[in-house]
Amino acid sequence: MNRKRFTAILRALALVVIGFGCVSARIWADDKAAAFGFAVDSLCAVSDPHGAMAGFYRELSDLEAGKDTVINIVHIGDSHIQAGFLSGSAMRLLQDRYGNAGRGWIAPLRISRTNEPDDYFIRSLVKEWTVGRCIQPRPRCDFGLGGTGLLTESPFVNFDLIITPVNGLGFSYNQVVAYRGEKSTPLLPGGLLRDSSTVKTAGHPLLRMATDTIRLPYAVDSLQLQSTRRKPGSDSLLPDASFRNLYFGFSLSNGRPGLLYHAIGTNGATFAHYAQEQFIRRIASLRPSLLIVSLGTNDSFGRGFNTAEFERNVGAFLDLVEKYMPGAAVMLVTPPECYRRTVVNKKRTYIRNERIELVAKSLVDIAAERRLACWDFFAATGGRNSHKAWFAGGWMSRDRIHFSKEAYYRQGSMLYRAITAPAFAPDSLYLP
């Protein structure tokens, strides 16, 4: 069997499996009781009384009408998003309805010794990396637009970008945009694709980064990228000393109309970590039509937490978003309730994290003041004391902050329903 025929068979099987997966996901999305028995189904919709998302919805309508275009969604958050289960579920459902334009943002998280979504993995022969993260008090290197950066002294760098066989089905790609430091060596395809692909390298001085846009002759599930010291337009090599090899991540697309859903999560992240001008400017380079913000859990665990300081951090973040992404619809998502650990009578125990409710109320109020869209996920999943139902139902992990994979999948289906349901303007749901 020749390679093209084998690839065609694999793609056909992928479509069948993805179709089944999307049907299953839609069953989750449509079956209210199957999601969480303690959820408030009527609140599974975005509050947008000022029509902040009207432009985004018009773009979705154009897609459904057959317009040949790509809509970018950027979803930034903390560990709830880094894992990829919640955002991945929402992405699959949205792309099933409006079109799959590709996997979007991926980052070498496993190389940086942290968890990575299960629909792709990135590997490299380089073993020695300095890792910079946005949550570090003094980042060890630039963390780019994904919250994590990799710096190496190795003169040769390679990355293998691999879509996993089952969880990544349907995400074959024929275009890669590599994001790197402005003094890093450019990346080119290796192997048989080296001579049949086109590469366009661009510098972005104001963002202090560069991009390599690689267009492949056909769609692939795996690609080897290699650094090159070759001077553009010649056969001469630039000296090693002229490079500082720093890399941030990649965007994968397939050339078809639909949605690109860029999920960018960092374990431990707060609004203060993301309220950095260069970071927001770089996120803006993804040109999001919709920016979904899922933060607040880690803010609530901060020492000396107080509402006023939290609201200042949210305000600083949103000021930058409004400055550099004036055309993007912004949707704030309140965090779900969880536990916090404490000591009672010299024994470690878990109690309700009452600060989550304060965080949620602040986000709802800020969205109203700034005329932004908001999905009150805290209220939609039961509100005050819902942490007991989360835990009793087996939906939470052992730390009682994070959730099971199944719970995240179903939360993602709730996010899908919230985005696609008619917007509404509820009265305040918070008790004094």
C-alpha cells in the first residue's frame, strides 16, 4: 500500500472517530442532567446585556452561512486550562458546529517539565533548557505569549510536533507558525519536507520576537523542525554567537475555514501574572475575535487576599486588553467553588474556600461596570456550598481544587452551551 493511500485511509478513520466523539460531546452538552445534577441550567448562558459579543456572533453567523474565513478564539487561564480537558472539550464542540480550522496554539510544556494536553506532544533532542514562566517572581528567561519560554545554549535545536493518534484525531495540519525570540535560529522542516515546503521568517521588533511561517505541501500529523544558521538568500552560515535560542510555542492550522481555538494556561497563574504589557501585546498578535479569561482560583489562595487588591489586578489586566485588543470581545469566566486546606486542632483538614465567592462576585461586578460579557460559572454550577456536591459526586481530584478529567470535559461542554446560548442579563445572585 503506498503512502498516500495509507494516509487517506487514516484520515477517513479519523473523521469517523471524531464524528463519534463530537456526537458524544453534544450529548453531554444537550443532556442537562448528565452534566451535573447540582448545576443551574438556566444560568448556562453568557450575561451580555450591552452586546459586547455581538461582533463575534456575527462572525459565527457568517461562518455558518459558508463564508471562507477563520475566527480566532484565545482562552487564557490557569491550571484548569493548561491541562487542556476543559478547553479541548469546548474547542471540539465549537469546531464541530462552526468548522475546524486546526489545533491552534501548542507549547512545549512537557519539555519544560510540566503537564501538557493529551492531544499532542512535542519532543526535542536538546536536554538542557532554561525555563522561564510568567509565574516566576524573576522569570529565568522570556516566557513569550504562552506563559512559558525555553532557552538553550545548544547551537542546534530541533522540535518534533506530533498529533497523538487518538485524542488528536482531526488535527492534521499543513501550516505551522513557530514563535521564538528575535535572536533565535529560525526553524525549518527536516526530512522529505525540507525542499517541498515554503518558509517565511518575519521579525516583530516591538514584540521582541520572530515567527517562522511554514507551509507544507500536504497535511501531516507529525513534523520535524530543525534550526538553521543559514543566512537568508545565501549558502553562508552565521556564527553561533549571533543567536540566542529561545522558543515559545507553535500554532497549527489546516487551511480550512472555521475556528482556531488557542488555549493558553499556566499552572498557578493569577490576573497579576498576566497583567504585563508585553504579554498582552503578544497575545494580541493572535488576533482574537473572542478572548475568554478563566482566572481567579489562584488569586483566592494568595496570602492576605483582599477584594480591593484583587479588583485592582483585574483592572490592570483589562486596561491592557482594552488598549491592545480593542476589537476583541472579552468574556470573563468566574471560577468554580473548591476547598482550601487548613489545620484544626493540629489536624490537617479541608474547608470551603469562601474567597472563591468573593472572586466570582467581583468578576461579575467588573464585567458589568466595563460592559463586558461574563459567564458566571460559579453560579451555574450551584454557587455557594457547591463544593460539597463536586466532591460527593467524585468530580474533584485529591487536592480538592482541581477536577477529574470527566468533570473537565463536562465543564467544557457547559462552556460551549454558554457561548452558543442566547445571552441574558440576570439579577444579582450573590447573598450579602
